[in-house]
Amino acid sequence: MRGWRRLRERAFARSPRTRRAWFDDLLFGKCALPSTVSTLACVSVCLAVILTAALLAKEILAYCFDPLTARTSGVREGFVHYLLMFLLALVIVVGVRVAAASW
């Protein structure tokens, strides 16, 4: 057991990261200021979602309550469904990239 421990300590001492990760680093990550590109991406995605929700509020509300009734009242339910899925995917992709950039 001692041999493995010494080998591990030597390998750790040679690694470029000589400081061990503490609980705060694991819990909160390395908080850094977001870059200009990620800030612009967040703002543009937020504006796109808010604008889409404002312009199609009635159709989205009708689709979310009852898609069949929305279809019979003239709402293109397929369009609303795929639009919501696209906006959700866009928010997830940009959010993960921004979160990963500050990690």
C-alpha cells in the first residue's frame, strides 16, 4: 500500500495542477466574468424567446392547454410545437455553453 501511495503522490506533484480542488471549487466552480460573445448570445436568445412569446402568446396558450381545440380553432399546432422545441433547444445550447465557459 505504501508503494502505491508514494507513486500517487509523486504523480500528483509532477502534475501541472499542484493545488487540490476544495469543496468551494467543486460546488461553485471557478466564477469568471462572461465573455462578450457569450453575453451577446444570452441577450439575443432572451430577446428572441420574449419576442416570440409576445407575438404568439394566444397561439402558444391555446396549444399548451389543448392542442386539439387549438387545431380546430385554426392554430397551426405543428408549427407552435416545433417552435417551442426549437426555442427550448436554443436556450439549453446557449446556457450550457455559457455555463461551461465560466467553469
